[in-house]
Amino acid sequence: APVYARSIGDGFRYDVGSVSRFYDANIKVLRRELRSYMPGKEEKPGFLVGERTQTNSAVVTPPVLLGDNVYLGQNVELGPDVVIGDGCRIGDGAVIRRTVMMGDCRIGDYAEADRSVLGPHCRVAGGVKLPPHTVLGPYGVGGAEAWPNWAEEVG
């Protein structure tokens, strides 16, 4: 049988073939242990997140990377080691630590995520505390009864 191959050039490779390795790669890039392009805006101590995200306040413990068009509710706690993708919305009083959230996730008021990976378009209802090491695939839901308009929200 023929074998097809193509050179992908010289340089460093990092296999992210599992959820654990995917999480590790994101956090290592965030901590600058691996060199890579980081889209979004890294939040630094003393930066008032509310000025950029149209909300009143947030407590940010670096490193935290926010994508574009991220909305943070009041009294949100982020970090350390948090990556939030484009278009995510985090409800009032939510606590997000050591978590990678892909684009367009919604986290309800007073929900918590720690050591988690949330795929794109995930929804976590208000008050839900995700167990450590939770992994939600695309369109995953935690606390579905709190999202009656699910089909309308995700299109």
C-alpha cells in the first residue's frame, strides 16, 4: 500500500491527544512554560476587568487569559490558571479556577468550576458546582433544567 507523508518542518511538537494533555498544554502556554501564540488578553494584577468587559468587578488571580467579547458578571473570581474563550459569559458570583473554557460557554450565577475543561457552547446552570476534573464536550450541560431555551440559545 502506498504511504503518504509530508514534512511539517522543524520545531517542537507537543501531543495533546488526551483531555489531560490538552489541559496541560493550555496551562503551560499560559504560564509561559511552552512558547506559543496566545490569542486574547492576559489579565494582570490590578487590572479592573469590569472596564473591559462591561461589568462592575472581578477578582483576577493570574495567570488568566480572556478571549474577545467575554462578559463577566459582578463579583466573579477568576484564576489562577484560567483560559476563557471568545464570547463566553460568566454569571454574577461565579468562581472559575484552573479551568479551560472554549468559545461561547455560559456559566450561571454562583456556579463553580475547578480543574475542568469545557468544550465550546457549554452551559452550566446557576449554583452548580462542577466536580473537579469535569470534562464537558461541545454543547455539554451541567444543570440542564435551568436552561429552558437551550435550542434558541445555541441556534
